Amino acid sequence: MPITPADRALRIGVCGPVGTGKSSLIALLCGELADLLRIAVVTNDIYTDEDARFLRSAGVLDPERIRAVETGACPHTAIRDDITANLLAVEELEEDFAPLDLVLVESGGDNLTATFSPALVDTQVFLIDVAGGGDVARKGGPGITRADLLVVNKTDLAPHVGVDPVEMVSDASAVRDGRPVIALSRGDRDSVVALTDWVLGQLAEHRAGVLVPSDPGPMAPHAHADGIVHAHEDGDDAHQHAHS
């Protein structure tokens, strides 16, 4: 019989700008759920395995369950345009540690444009944080507006950076057409439970065979610094890596 999505681990993508707390959120999920679920992680960076080493040092999983993909180029390309390296890493983990319940795939950070291919992950989380500015939620982009879950992270820092997290959540909710938003602080137990409950809910839908991966849409044009312009086709929509 052919393998259906419900026969394998749930794959959750985690992306967002640099410094928003993607690795810390993954460490938090592993720490909260490792006693309930069999988990593995794939990280993405251009030239380093720094995020994988951070997660291994956190001691939240067997280090062998954490694999690093070094993309050698824009990390977003490896989660959307050519997912081969990431898909191989996920499938190898699922084979080496079968059966797994959950594989978390962390994107390399850059800006507000990253989205995962629905051929790589079943559902995706996008992070912004209060330290990035109170106006970030209003700036939009496919991750903010159409990811399956938006996390407004580090709300405990809000008094120190002059940001109102309630307003950020309100702004985000206004552009998300009813999709969930969680204001997260590791010191706020209710927000941590809301996050883990969302993950467990996605897993239940996946196991029931009713979770349908959605596509937040192609990444918007974004800039790098190698002087080369790339254009990629994504279905009927073209987007450029517009290099300055």
C-alpha cells in the first residue's frame, strides 16, 4: 500500500526573521513534548550548523535526532524552491528513528518573506518578536498573513522596548483572516500551553488524515549581497532574489 501523510511523522516548519527565537521555540517544544512524542529536528543555515549545535547543547533531544542542512546559499531556497536537501534529511531521520511523531524543520532566518513548500512541511509557524518593533505585524508578508500559526514572541521584553504586545497581536489578527496568533513568553505558562496545544491539535488532524498542507504563497522579492539576480518560477507566480 502507498504511504500516506498520516503514516509518517507530522512535519512542522518554523521560520521568521533573524533573532526572533526560532531555535529557542524549537527547544521549548522539545522540552515540553519529548515525554509525549518522538521528535526530531532539521535546522537550516548557509555556512554553519550553529542552530543544530545550540539545540544539541540544550539537552532536549538525543543529539543524533538533530540534523543540520548547510544550504550554501539563500536558506529560503532550500525550504521552498529546491527542497531536496531538507526532504532527504527529514526522510533519513524518519527512517533512522522510526517511528517518529513529529519532525520540526527550522528555516535559516532572514526577513519577512520566508515560506515553506507544502511538499516539505504539513503546517508552518511564523515568528515575529516584540524586540523587532511594534509595527512588524502591520508590515505583512506571506508568513505573517498566511502561515498556519503566527507567534508574537518574547512578550516579556515588551516593557523594555516600549512595545504593546496586545496591540501587536491585534494588528496581526487583523491581517490573518481568522488564523491563530499566540503571544508567547516562556515565563507565561498559559502561552506555552497554548503553543503545545496547537501542535498537538495539528498532530491529531494529521493522524486522522484531515490536515491539508496550505501554501502561504511565494516569497516576496528580497535582497542579498552577492550581486547576482535570480528569478524562480513557483507555480504561476514568479519571484526574484533581487540582489543589491
